[in-house]
Amino acid sequence: MLALATLSTALITLAMRTSAASEHATCPASPVATISSSERTCPALEVSGTVETSAATLDPSFDVAVPPSQLSRLGTGDAVLTGYAADGTPVFSFPIQANGAFHAYVPLAPSLAQSVVRLRLATAAASVEVATTSHREAAGEAVATDDSHLVFAWDAHSFPAVRIAAAPSGEPFAFGSGKATFEQLTLNSTARRLLVEFSDGVHSQIRVIPVFGR
């Protein structure tokens, strides 16, 4: 089902996220590493969902780069988020508190993060999984319907979630999700180009999409 919501102002700009593709020698390579970095941003896997005592949900995740102060710290929790490689080997485990909605920035070096193809969130009574849906190159199309509105369409079967910002500002303003091969959003925007993050369920790709008709 198509969902559209305003993004929280706490989200960092897409311009900061583009640095996630490079290795950061002083950034933590995994959740168990010490978080003490002189880098302006560090790579992480942004994961969200909900955890209750007897239920759990897991949203499509995104590859990001955030200030070290925003990286999630290891602690204790009633649930465990685990990332698995293609052969089923656990790559990382991260505790999550069972107190409703959560939003975590799990520190992972890009080389380690790319080996993760499946995420599993489990409590004592429930579990849920999200897996990479596609290895395709992300693409979308934006068409202006008038001076202040546009329609954005993409393959949500391969990329079940997108986050959209206006270029060049990089300020995110919309989120979309779906399951069909053709999903579309009607957006209130005067942008001539969009910066779009496409999540395949576990990882994300960023594309600059021109708005046709402007």
C-alpha cells in the first residue's frame, strides 16, 4: 500500500549521506567497535520499525552517513536485530528495546555492510525479516502536472521504499512505499530535480531524477 508522509526534521540531508560509500578509517567498523571518531560523518545502516513484547515490524533500511554522535550505541534490549550474509553467516547483532517504535543508526563499514543481504528482528515471542529484493539499478520518473505539483513513479517491487528530497538543497520532504512494479506519488513540489534514495529492503541507492516538464 502506498504511503506518503513528511520526513522528520531530525533526518540528515541526502548530501551528507552520499559520503557513506567511502571507507572511514577512524569510524567504527561494526556495532561492537568503540565509537570515537574525528570524521565529520560515519557510515551506518539506518534501520527502523517497532518492537513490542509479542510483535515486531521492520521497515526497509537505508545506507547513510551520520555524525558520530548519532550512531547507536550497544546496550541491552528485549529484541535483537541481526544482519546476515548470503550464506547465512551472521554479520552483526544489535539489541533493541521492546518499547514501541525505534530508529537506529547501526555503525557498519561499507565493506561489511554490503555483505548483509537479510535483516532479522526477533523477540522471545515474535520475529520478522527483511531481505534484499533486487540487485537492479534504481530508476524512477518524475513528471510535472502543474507549476507546484509532480508525479513520481518507480518500481516498488524491486525497491519497496523511497525517500525524496529536492535538489540541490538535499532537504528530504517525502517518503513512499509499496509493493507493485509501478507505484506513484503525487507530490507538492516546485523542484526541477529530485534526489531520491531507493531502498531494496536492506541497502539503498541515490539517484538524481529530473522533473520532466520543468
